[in-house]
Amino acid sequence: MRSRLYERTTDARCSPFRAVRRRARWAVGSGHTRGGTRDDSWRPTISPSTTPPKAASWSYAEDFVTEDEVITAARARSEEVGVTPIGSGGGAALQFLASVLDARAVVEIGTGTGVSGVWLLRGMRSDGVLTTVDVEAEHQRLAKETFADADIPNQRARTIAGAALDVLPRLTDGHYDLVFCDGDKQEYPAYLKEALRLLRPGGVVAFDNALWHDRVADPSQRDGETVAIRTLVQEIADRDDLVAVLLPVGDGLLVARKVWSPDAE
């Protein structure tokens, strides 16, 4: 025997669909009132069709390309010196980008212990050269051990110790296929300016930590690193000379391709 509750919810004037639709209108509401005052400030910015990935699916995607003992050893070195390298999903994306670009010349800002460097070099041409910059000479010494473990010839990895914004201006304009940035987050907007100068038309710039531990998407987070990354994301989104995508791998990988323009000739 049907309950009165069932009969009410299945009534034509109040079908489950209509009830859900009414709740949805209230939830996203076009300015419903609170205490008689219009309040739009809490309205969500995420599309209703967007659902967060399940943890198992996220892990599956991150581990889609497995890491070998070379990268595992490099990650162990990272832990010893307090460096956080790019995750496996982001590393695989870097290798893919270097491969698609048939990259011969790549700049890396933030050598670390060579985790991202190995991913990049494995995607580059066999005669490609990685120029990697880090303010810590000790990190670069450990990276050289990683490159040796990976059987990468010395001439394919050029390490430069120094602050990125001191080193980058000395590199050749329009010479590079890919610039990967994983250095000081507050310098990310400045790295973009340098990268666009360094890249050839059709070249790609990539930024790790573009979601910055879920802080970038939260407007209440106003620390220096978060604001700098948020500024970078907005600038790249607004530029007509870049084609960009923000990939939710690891801690976020922001990728932008420099569009060729006759004005650049």
C-alpha cells in the first residue's frame, strides 16, 4: 500500500523531476534572499556538469605511465634534500610534450634532483639538449647522478647554477621548443615573459603546481605564491597569442603553445 508521502511526490504537479528542478533553481539561485537581502556572493563557480574525480580513478591516471628505478632513485634523493619533484602524471605529460614537439632544445627552471629532467630528455630527440637552471648547485650535482643512472650522455644535459631571472636573459631568443617552469612560484609571471622570448613559434611553455595544493581555485587564499600563480593563469587565459590548457595532473600542469604570428617575423 502506497504511503501518502509517495503519493505526494509522484503527483503530476510535484514529480520527482520537478522537485529536483525546483531545488536546483534554489541552489544555484539567481539571487535568492537571505533575511530579505539579495545575496549572490555564495553562488558556485563550478559547472553543474563537473564532478570531482574519484580517488581510484585519479591514482589510476597518475600511474598510467609507470616510473622505473632511475626515477624512483631520483625521488629518494629529492626527499633527502627536501625537494618536491613533479608527479608521475605530470612527468609523463612532459615526456609526451617533448616527443610531440620533436624537441631539440628545452629549458628547465628548477633542476631538483633530475626527476623532471629525465622525463623531458626521454621525450626529446636523441640529439636534443636540456638546459636546466637551479639556484642550488647541490641539487644539480644530484641531478647529474640521476642523468648518469639514466645513461644520458653529459653533452645532452647542460646545468647552470644560478637564479632563473639572472640566467634566462642570457639564453638565445626564439631558440627553444619547450620551457618547463618549476621554480619560485612568485616568479611565475616573470618566467612567462622570459619563456615567450625564448620559445620559437609553435613552442610550448609548461608550469608545474598550477593548482598549488588546491589553493588557486579558492579565492579566499591570498598568500604570495597563490596570488602569483592565479595571476599567471589569468594572464595566459587572456592572451590571444597563446593556446592553453590547464591539466589536472598531480598538482596541476598549465601548458600554453606560442601561436605563430606574421608580426613576430
